Amino acid sequence: MTNPDLQLDIRDEVAIVRLTRGSKRNALSDGLILALRDTFEKLPSSVRAAVIDGEGPHFCAGLDLSELKERDAGQGMQHSRMWHAALDLIQHGPVPVIAALHGAVVGGGLELASACHIRVADRTTFYALPEGSRGIFVGGGGSVRIPKLIGVARMTDMMMTGRVYNAEDGERANFAQYLVDEGQAFDKAFELARRVATNAPLTNYALMHALPRIAEQSADHGFFTEALISGITQAAPEAKQRVRDFLEGRGAKVSKG
């Protein structure tokens, strides 16, 4: 599927996925959600990491309310499940995804950001969940993903009272892992994506797919799953070569940041 509101560029094994509805604050239409789904489902095998960005002053202001239709309960459920399928291909897709946040990260835009593995915010970023004041509920996976970032209490407060977090408070609340100066979010996200792309693919895959599941397991099950994944990753030929390189002085050592 091609969509004029989404642009894909590939640089240095990094896919740059850019929302291009700047005139509408990159609001998420159904067509754009389906384009995101198709893009991540069909990434070239050469891609090792991805960055999601939004053109203009805002990352994404959420659901395109001009498309909000009167639906019966069944239609509403199916619409929500369409979003779930699309954002699941970001969170549980083939490569790590880094969000470059700026301006509005609101409603569905926050749901999109929460599906990414790393979030970089510049100082213009603000976060909100206005669904509560509009008489609706999140439907793009936000009730599952966002509390894992900030906790149930903070999400409840945001939806009940309309609270808005600025960039600094948002970093402290764990919306984003990195906070940078205005206009620097994409550059930092791309820098991180290039670094992530150099990791062993199986290790990145384990971090995306195994680590979140282990965190949800009981300790006993988690320890066992960890042992399985550890054994699988270190048995890979690339992992063996990287350890050999380190032991023979060719690998970089950890240094103070």
C-alpha cells in the first residue's frame, strides 16, 4: 500500500518512517494506520533498525477525529483491533524502532510512541490523553502499553483530568528515555538507530520479543526462559565471533559515558 501521508527512506541499514500529514499535526487516519502496518510488515531484509518521525512541529496529535464515525459495539471493536494489529508490527516486528518525538504526542500519537522500543523527545514535546474528556476510551493499545511506561495511576490522572506533561516532566515520568534540545530528536534517534543496527540481530530480536514476555512471567518461569534465550543467542555464530574478537583485543571495551 502506498500512502501520501507516509514516507519511507532507508539509510545505513536504518528505515526512516516519517508521518507526512504536517498540516493536520500528523493525525492518524485509518489509511495511515494501514500504511504503517504494511510498511513494518514488508521492511526489506537489509534493514536492521527503524526510526519513526513526524514532519512539521508535531510528532502526532492522535486519532483523526474527522474520521470518527458512529459505530456499533462490534464495529468499534474491529476498528480498535485494526490499530492493535498495526502497532503490534512495530512493537513485535522484525527490527528495533526508535521514536523521534517533538511537539504533540497526544492520544493515538502517544499510543504509537509507546509501541516503539526507545523514545527520544526534544524540549517542545508534550504528552496528553484527551480521550477521557471526549467521552471515549483509548483503542490503540494504550491501556496495555502506557501503564507499563508511567503506571496506572498517572494514566488514570491524565485521562480523568486532562493533565498534560511537558518534555521535562515526561522524561521523569518515563514517557521517553532521552531528552534533547529542540530540533535534535531525529538526529539523536537516528544516531541511536545506527548504533542498535550494529548489534547481533538475534540479540535485538530477543530484546524485543523475549524480554517483555520474561518481565510478565513469574520469577521461576522467567529464570527458565532467560536461560533458554541466553543459550540460543550465545550459540549463534555471530555471537561467538564477537566474543572471540573481544577476547583477542579487537572488540571495544565499555568506557565511562
